[in-house]
Amino acid sequence: MAFRSRREKLRSILSGSACIHPGSVYDAISIRIAEDLGFPLGMFGGSVASLAVLGDPDVTLITLTELAEQMRRMSRAAALPVLVDADHGYGNALNVRRTVQELETAGAAGLTIEDTLLPAAFGETKTQLISLEEGVGKMKAALDGRSDASLVIMGRTGAVSISSLDDAIRRAQAYEAAGVDALFFTGIKSRAELEAIAAATHLPLVLGGAPEDLNALDYLAGQRVRIALQGHAPIAAATQAVYETQKALREGTVPKALKGLPSAELTNRVMRDAEVKARSADLLGLKK
């Protein structure tokens, strides 16, 4: 299967003894840069998906079709394995099953399904969780939806900061029993919380953001954390760069005087210019 090697690489990370930082990816250029820099894994977050595709905040406006199509574009552009934030699976358990099918076909190496109530309920300003029973149903549906057993399914919960640490542990244990491949946590604030979770569970752990005292990779590895996110600074930096360039042009700066532009060598490498020219020579009879 074309994508199996990517999924096996993600599984190798989860079954290893080290903790890694993934590169934040969101389009063909960002995934190629992450791959060229040697990141072992890409993370396609729901917030960056919404920003890259729609230009909208992370309030569950992006659709499954849009998310899967963006993943498909990245799969074509690079061979870097990508873990996709599939939010709540875009609906109930049956929708979760469909979400897994679409992202598997699009080339994702793995995906997360969370137990947050999304979209936000009418009149509610605080983040809410679905019931434990519905969460388990979604995990079972996700597992049932995959046809390639190497696709990684992660159960995700933010219960630590929404309800309680004890609730987060109950949910994690239930998702573990349902058969997910790893557990993804957001909202962990201290080593004590992480250590309690690690002691109560058995699967590889993934952290979706954490305070500074939870950034030491050796410590995280000792708590069975295999992937630790570093946020999504690349798309924020890209936004600032586009703004500054557009602003300079609008104010009359001539293109040759612009600052911060990539070299021709970097641009050609990101575009895989040499490969395209070689194919053009072989297939179109053009001179190399």
C-alpha cells in the first residue's frame, strides 16, 4: 500500500523510547520544508487547517471534505508522515467512521478523535465534553472505519482542564480499553498531572501543548510521551511575512528592495524544480 510506510514510521515513533517534536504542516510548501529539514513527523492541526483553508478561527467551520483535500495535497507533495487533528470526527460515531475513511484515503499516517462537544452548544461559552459513553462509541467507530490496520488512531481528551484529572484518566482508560493506538492529551499543566496519567495508563502518550517545565524531552520520554507538540509557529510566521511584504509593496517599495525573500535555491528546492526539469526532459523531450 502506497501510504503504509508512512504509517509504519509513525508507529515506530510511538513504539520507540524517545520523545520527538513534529513539524507543523498545513500545505504543500510547509510539508516539503519540514521534510527537507529532517522532521520525523508532521502535525496538521485543526486550527491551522481552518486558517490555511478558510482564513477563519478554530470554531469548527472547516468541513471534512476540505480537511481531507488539504491532507491529500500534502500527501502528494511529500512523503513525510502526517498526524491529523480530526477534531470531533465531524459529527456522531457514524460521521467519525466516515472521517477515518476519508483521511485514510487522503494519506494520513494517523489521526486524533477528541471528546470535546463540537460545535459549541447554543448559549455556552465554556468548552464542554461529550459523555464518556459517546466518547467510547466514537473511538470504536474510528477503529471500525479504518481498512489499513497500520493507520494510527489516537483517542484525545482535554478533560484535564475542562472537568478534572480524574475524569481525564477515566476517559483515557476507557479509550485504551476500546483499542486505540495512543492517547492524546491537551491541558496538562504540571508534571504531577502527567505522572498520574502515565501511571494509570499503558499506551504511548502525545501532548498537545504544555508549560515550560514539561518541555524536557528526556523527562517526557520517561513518562511514555512519544510526541510533544510545539504549537503552530510556522503559519504564524508566514502570516507576518506575507503582511510585511504586502505592506512594503503597498507603500511603494520596489520588488528588488524587499527584505526576507527566499533565495532562488530555496524556492527551487521547495518546488522540486530539478525533478520537474528531469521529467520534462524525459517525457516532453525538453533539454535538461
